[in-house]
Amino acid sequence: MPSDGATRTQGAPQTGRRSTTVNPRAAHLAMALHCVAEQSGEISRAGISAATGLNRSTACSLIEELIDGGLVREVRDTGTTTRVKAGRPGTGLGLRDDGPAGLGIDVNVDYTAVCVVDLTGKVRYKHVVSEDQRGQGTREVLDRIARLARGAQNAAEDDGLILCGSAVAVPGIVDRRGATVTLAPNLGWHDLDVAEVLPADVHGERATLDNEANFAALSEQDLIRDGASYLYVSGQIGVGSGIVLDGRLYRGAHGWSGEIGHLTIDRDGPECPCGRRGCLERYAGHEAILRAAGVTAGAGTMLGVRPTAELIAGRAAAGDPATLAALARAGQVLGFALAGCLNLLDVGTIVLGGIYRDLAPWIGPEVEREVRAAFLGARWAQPEVRAAAYGAEAPALGAARSVVRDVINDPMRWLAR
Amino acid sequence: MPSDGATRTQGAPQTGRRSTTVNPRAAHLAMALHCVAEQSGEISRAGISAATGLNRSTACSLIEELIDGGLVREVRDTGTTTRVKAGRPGTGLGLRDDGPAGLGIDVNVDYTAVCVVDLTGKVRYKHVVSEDQRGQGTREVLDRIARLARGAQNAAEDDGLILCGSAVAVPGIVDRRGATVTLAPNLGWHDLDVAEVLPADVHGERATLDNEANFAALSEQDLIRDGASYLYVSGQIGVGSGIVLDGRLYRGAHGWSGEIGHLTIDRDGPECPCGRRGCLERYAGHEAILRAAGVTAGAGTMLGVRPTAELIAGRAAAGDPATLAALARAGQVLGFALAGCLNLLDVGTIVLGGIYRDLAPWIGPEVEREVRAAFLGARWAQPEVRAAAYGAEAPALGAARSVVRDVINDPMRWLAR
DNA sequence: GAGCGTATGTTGTGCCCAGCAACAAATAGA
DNA sequence: TCTATTTGTTGCTGGGCACAACATACGCTC
């Protein structure tokens, strides 16, 4: 007998049950929850069985676990749907709107926004603080974020929700793991761990970070994973984009994907702060549009991005010739650049976000014309160009949704909390 | 008693065991096979257990199944590795080179190539027929493909291999499912089902189709899935590319991704058959290089792509000033275009394939300079520009490898044959 | 309204398969 | 030769899914 207790000859014991490798139960729970989310309130256990191919008894067991975990509930008052088929009617299943919720935070140059989204994708809390953070210290800004996060948490709890994670959108570059801010020039941040300042009880796990264009892109994606590919173009101070390919956000080898603002339009064009000439931003950035529309540069730089877009949109709606010409020109150049992206990526849809959303009535047709003229596949499939569903709130909303999506895609992590 | 036999109240019976949904056994078999492939001959059952986190008994069971299925074998003569540790030495496991193999076919304008690759990634058979197919009928070309495929199959069987699938690379556009050729202008094909002409006993399943640039891109990828992202640029008659993101080929919403040949370099540049002006192909396509180097256009059009590249490379190696200037110019323009792609996609590596591979000594440095000057992330990470490992054989090789990769990624499909 | 057909939700059973522990086997070192 | 150590193998256990049978709840018909 070498020592007391059992002789350990098998190496380190596995933690729990096959959590390190493949977990079919987790996958099945996710499948069932997806079905419920897709047709919330209109699907029964038997329907899930049919949709997933799992046995009815298995579907029943999965649903029981999801109900016990507070993610799903039976909805009995489905009086709206008239029964036509014979047989025992199924009990409708729907997502709970008093379960886990995601916290999204958008830190920008002149405002900070937070929002809370529940399982069904509904926005349950929203708060925006407009304040120029350029003159302030990093500590000060981080403290404000933490304060806003706590406020959102309190509001969510009062509403019966449980925050299960948080995500922060920043105007800058984030490392590939989504852990630290590599560089956010307009905030004066570099190599900053934003997640650590968020109160620990808000998230349980560390907050996820990403570029605001990436999170804004996710705000356009349905909560249920579909495999669509699209390019979300975000007009802000610069021009950025978020790339969603086959339903997944593509962040790039270093997390720097989507930098289209400095695509060269004309090698002999105007100089750009990046050191080169004729970059897209110099034609279709908000400042370029302002200047072309005849708004004085001095006023433009003091205005935030949002009011600028509204101002331009107002002038365009009033029929101001200079503004209309400026927007047409910006749309042409933007469309020219996007056509190249489209030939490379072959995404089916281009979504105009940021200031381009408000300006879409004037920019959109120009973009569409350019894109259709230059897209090589245009003979067989017309790419769609459309305005984003959300404006300034898109990054915060997308961030919050990404948290919720994580729960829907892997409910077992929530159940095992 | 309603009828004879058991009353079916559970809907359609499941086929086998959870094959329709999540199959952990299949995933574990793939994990084990991946481990064997990564360190063929140098890993034991215990090593697989350690690498995967699965229990040693489970690893043992998985390996037994893989050995019985003819994918893995024990290698006993590992006399090279000197044992240093105490304890019973493990029996080495390696991929069998007499098991399943993949057939790759490359149909091009002036040649057709087939190759057979075994599980270890080794090329076991290769055959190229040079013949200009432009004047020939579709039926004629398809018959030649079928004949070449049968020849490859016979050779493979004589070599102890079992073809388990085939893939066909075509110079054109393929539908998203990889089932039919939408358009291959140089072959005069459209909406053609190439797979159906291949003898049924060659593949068991239908052959997979894809663009030659896509398959060529896959020839650069290691057989073991790593998550690398790179852009494979293929210089042929036109300029195409294959995009590999996070280890997966991205084919686009319609399967048309990677069309960089018509990115606009100069809106006032020379006319292009595509109807626009100043496309990349007009500067860096093989014909443009020929013309700039002073080779007469008449001779150039009659030459195949491959001899052209060798001719140019020969002149460059001999120090011909016109040729060197032409290549430098082509490299600059190509690098300029690729820098834009890099800012959009943030792939870590650019691979120069097709004719660019042979011309890489002269084009590569120019491309690298342009890319580093224009890539926004260049301050933090230098993108790598390198020549492809394979030249003309890349598409056929990549196609064959894709078949083998499918087996390695899902060995259960092979085992259940 | 009773009976029948039909679809749903639930429960017990068997089986696959991964983890666990013990054991036989094979080596290095004392 | 003996011991320590690592490997490969073999019963055993338990989770979880398919399967089948049953209870339940409706529409439809007479």
C-alpha cells in the first residue's frame, strides 16, 4: 500500500463531466433554446422535437431544464392562434423576459451610453450621458462608466432582471481576445484594461471589449443565429466597418478588421492625417461632408457627430443645393470604395450605419448605383444597400445583444452558474 | 388494435443514433485523429489522452476504432527517438498511407491536372495533360476529365489507396453549394453539373466544385486545422484570390469572393474588358506584365500562363531592364491594391500564388513595401508577404487536400462507409 | 354527449459511451 | 533483482438519448 487513499494513476481528474471537450447536452440545450427564441410563444415541446430531430422525451427533458433555469416559461394564454388541427394542443413555450439580461456600454468621445437587453432582445433600460471626455482623465472616465454600469444594474434588478455579463464598445482598436483597449486615440487610451473597473457583481465574468463598429454591426444581426453575411459601414468621425461573415463577426488576425476609412480613392487627392493621399475619409467622412456642404469648418469641429448628421439631413430635406451635391458626391465615393469591398468579400448586403443612416435617403441611392455598376456579380445577384435599423444607440445595443446572444448560444453556462 | 405491428406515435424513427444532431463520438474521433496527424508516429494513446483531456481509456477506445477503420496504425520501429523517461514506452501511432485518399482535378484552359493525396498529405499520383480546350466541345472536355479521373483511380488502387472523394477546381464561378459551375467563360461553360460526369465509383459522393483560386489557397493550409487567416493571391490570366479566415475558406454569400482583379487602381486608367477603367488586371495581370516587359502581344496571347511566367522570370534573372521595370511596377500596383484588402480584412499573411510565385523574387519586395506603407496596423504588426509553396499544381493539390481534410475533420463518415 | 382519432406531455427501460479505478505490461534506474 | 514509473486494457458506473407505452387534451362525428 503506497499511501493512504486511492492510488491516482489517471492523471488529473476531469472537472465535472466532459466540460473540457465536447458537451452534447450543452449543444442540445442551445438547439432547444434557439427553437424557442425563433418562435417565442408559438412553439411546443413537440415542435422542438420535430425541428431539432431530437426525440420528444429528450426535448421535454431539455425544456424542463431550461424552465428550471429561468430561461423559458410556458405561455398558456395563446388564445390568438385558432386551433385547426385535431389532437391535444401543445403548451406554448416562450423566452422569459425576467431572466438573464445583457449590459451594453458605449464609450465615445462626446457621450457614454448604457443599455440593458433582455433575453427576448427587448431594450429594458437605456441611459445616455452627453459629455465631452477629451479633456478628462482616464480615471475620471472609467469612474463614470462604472457609475453608469451600477445604475443600469440597479434598474435592471428593480425590473426583475439579472445581469449576466457586460460588453463595452470603444472607438478604437481592441486586442484580439477582447480583453484590453490597444489604442483609442480620441479618448487618449492605450493598452488599457477597461473591464477591470466594472463592478465585479455586474458581470460575474469580465466584460468583453470590441470596436464600436463591430458591436454596431452586431446590432443589425438577428438574435437568432442566421448565416447571413453583411458589411456594416459606420460613418463617424472616421469611416469604419464591421464585417459579419456567415453569421459570425470577423475581427481579423489582430482585431483590426474593417478599416475602410483609409482606402485610397485618388492617389493624387487631398492629404490625410494618416500620411497618405485621397483616403475615403477625406471624401465621405463627416468633416468632408460638412465642408463640401458649405458648413464652416470651425462650427463643424465643435459639433458632435450626431447633431452634424441631423443638421446635414435637415439641409438636404430643405433642398439646399450645396448639401445635396455634397451628399451625392460622398455617396458616389463611398459606393466606389464599397464596390471594391464587395468584389473581395461578396457579402449580400451593405448596411449604412452611423451618420450614413440619417443621410441614407440621399447617400443610399448613390451608393447603390456605384455598387451595382462595379460589382462583378451584379448580373446574377443585386447587392442590397439599406440603412441601419439603429442610429447612435447601435454600439451599445449591439454590445448588450452580444451578451444575450452568448447566453442563447450556450445556455448551459448560465444554468450552471 | 388499430393495425399490426407497434403503434408509431413518435414520428419518424431516428436514423441510427443521434446522427442528425450532435455526435460527440464523431467529434472525439476527429480530435484523436487530429492529434495523430499533428505528430504522426510520435504520439501514443496516452499522449492523445493528455492532449485532448479525454480519459486514457476513452482515447484507447477511439484509437481502436480508428485502427479498425484503416485510418491509423501502430508504428513500432521508432528506434530513432531515444527513450529518456522511465516507464513503459508508448506505442507510436501514425496515419496510414494506404487508407483513404482524395482525388483533385484542375480543369484549366490549356491543361487538365489530376492528383491523388493520401491521408498524410503526400502526393501519390500526379498527371497533367496539356491541351488547349477552348476549341473543344463541353462533352469532349468532360469525357477527358472522366478518363483522367479513372486513370487516377486505377493508379491509386494499384498503390493500395481507396479514393474517398473528389474535388474539381475550375477557372470560373461556382455556386455556393459547390455543386455546379455557374460560369467559366474561358471554358465556355455555364450552369454545368461537372460532378455528374465523374464515374460514380470514384467518389461515392458527388464531387465538390470550387474556384481554382479557392482550392489553390487551401493548398497552402496545413492539413491540420489551424486558425490562421491569409489571403492567397493568384496571378493567372486575371487576378483572383482565395480568402482563408480563422482557418476556414470564406466563399462569400454567392461563392464569388476574392475577385480582386477588377479593383480600380486609377479611375482614368486604361480600359478594361469589364467595362470600367484602370482595373488591377490592366497593371498586374500576366498580359499587362508581358506588354510592359516588351514581349510582343501576339506571342504573349499564344503562350500559356505558365511558360509566360517562366519567360519573364528568365528575363528578369538575366537583368533585362524593361522586364525588371515592368515587374517593379506590377508589384507596386499589386501591393497598393492588397494594402486596401489588408486594411479591410486584417489577415496576417499574403501568399503570392500563380504566376506571382515565380515572379516573387522581383514582385514580392515591392508588394511588401507598398503593403507596409499603407497597412494601418503596420506600427504594431508587420504583415507577412511570401511566395506560395506550390505553383501550377496548387489548385489540383488543394482540391485533393480538401477531400483528405474532410476525412480528418469527420472520420466517422469514413468509418461508417 | 359519448366515442373515436389524433397529437401532446410524461414515464420507465435499454443502450451507447465517457469517466473511473484497478491491473497487467514494459521500461529505467538503484 | 527490485522498485518506481508510465502505458495499455478491462470491468464498472453513470449520464443522457432513443424508444415505447401510457395518460391527457383536444376536434370531429354520430
